[in-house]
Amino acid sequence: MRCIFVTRDRFPSSMYKKLEEVGRVEVHPYGESPWSTRGVPKEVLRDAARRCDALVIYIGDLVDREVLDAAERLKIVSTVSVGVDHIDVEYAKRRGVAVAHTPYVLADAVADLAVGLLIAVARKIALGDRLIREGKAAPVWGSLMGVDLKGKRAGIVGLGNIGVAVARRLLAFGMEVVYWSRRRKPEVEFALGIKYVDLDELLATSDFVVVALALTPETERFFDREKFGKVKRGAFFINVGRGRLVDTEALLEALEDGRLAGAALDVFDVEPLPPGHRLARLDNVVLTPHIGSAAVETRERMAELAAENVVAFFKTGRPLYAV
């Protein structure tokens, strides 16, 4: 009988029921929220790859060459995420292991958070909340002056499903939306009335730069000192892509020297963000701990889709959403 290994307990029960259609399910006693990004131990993954036909994993569970070299029965790795930077996809292919993910279902949830972060940093919501809690709000209204959204230009970097969902929302606020992506999307430009511009123009003219770019070897540290040096002075920087898209030191310099008016970040190059980090000491920065898809309905659907990928693979030879 097939063995299907799930790295987290307390995923939605519907996931396990779907997986039981095609095999015996083993669940690792993870011991904390299944949505934590702390990975399971490498030896657990190696053993599961050796014994089982399928792995169902989450962000933080590192399926690298070491794990894949241990694979004797493994046929598919299905991740409860759209990003796959925790999996050596190319090596998996060479080893004959399929890789599947969960695109599309989280676009709206991440876009909602992106817009929430944008508003929070533009209108200093987090700072105002903290000052009230500290009893300091009354005499410092001047420091809580924000900026309007209507009439401002938002530049979206990376127009995948999340980028498109962000664009739809920002247009509703009366913003002008432009974008740069590695592949131009004329059909989206026509449907939404947004404009493609080259990256330098986007950086130089956008009041808000919203990053929804995928992380690949080519885009790691995509936002470096050179690119931050091209950003319009006084712009806001929002990142809901991946933390390693950004050179954090370069971002800090742009914030501290005043080139950026503020930043709102859901992702970091090291997660969780270490206590006392310089980003956390800046009043013009809003931080959330990688919660872009952290809505109950979205996470449940992601888990179910990861299971459906495994079921489809064993029934038809191909997952619903292969990487």
C-alpha cells in the first residue's frame, strides 16, 4: 500500500481524508501550529523520502539534494504553498520526482494583506496604535500625518496572479497602476486599464512600489543598492513576495537616509525576524510575520489542493498543479 507522509499535524481534516483515497497517511507530530515556518528535522524528511511514495510539506520543510538522494520510493512532493524555493525542483526532476504546489487559491488573501500593509504604512496606522497604547498619542498628531492614496501612482513588480489581484484593489482607491514583469501581460493591461513600463521608470515615478515577484536564482536580492538608488524619493516600499528578493541592508539604508518614506513587509530574508532587528526599531516600517495567506478559508483550500495534487498524481499520473 502507498505511504503518504505529511510533515504537519493539525492541517484541516479534509486534507487527510482526501489523501486516504490513494494511500496510508503518516503524520509527523509537529507540536506547534501547522502554519509555522519552522521546518521539520532533516532526518525526518530523509527517512520519509526513503520509505514513502509521497511527501506533503509546507514552507520551511527543506527538500534538498540530501533528502532527494535518500528517496527510494518517493514519487511526488506536494507543498502547501505557491512558492517552491524550499524544494530543489530541478534535482527532483532529475530524480524522477514530481513537484506540485497550490497556486491561484491564495492570490486574493495575499492581495488583501498587501493593500492593508500599503494603507497601514501610508496612514501610519501601526504607529498610531502603538502611541495610543503607550499613552503618547495626544501631543504628537504631527508625526501621524500620512498621505492620500487617490491620485498616487502604484508600481507593481511582478504581475502574476497576486500582482493582478493587487492591481484590481488599488484601482478601486483611485490610484494609477503601472507594472513591470518578466513577461508582459497585454490582456491584463487591456482588461484593467493599467500600463507596462520598464523597471527604471517604475522605480523613478511610483509613489508606492509593491513587490509580488517570484523568488528564483535570478531574482534573489533583486532589490539591491542600485535599484533602491533609483526609487523616487519619498516613495513607500511594500513586499509580499519573498524576503530574499531584497537586500535588507540596502533597504535599511534607503529608509534611514530618507529616500524611502516607509516600508511595509510581510516577508524577510531570515524568518522569523530576529528580536531587536533594525527594521523593528524604525517607526516608518510596518511588519507582519509572513501571514499573506493566513486566512482560514484560504489555508484550508491550500491544504485540500495539496492533497488533490497527490490524489490526481496517483490516479492519472499528473498532479493538478505541477511546478
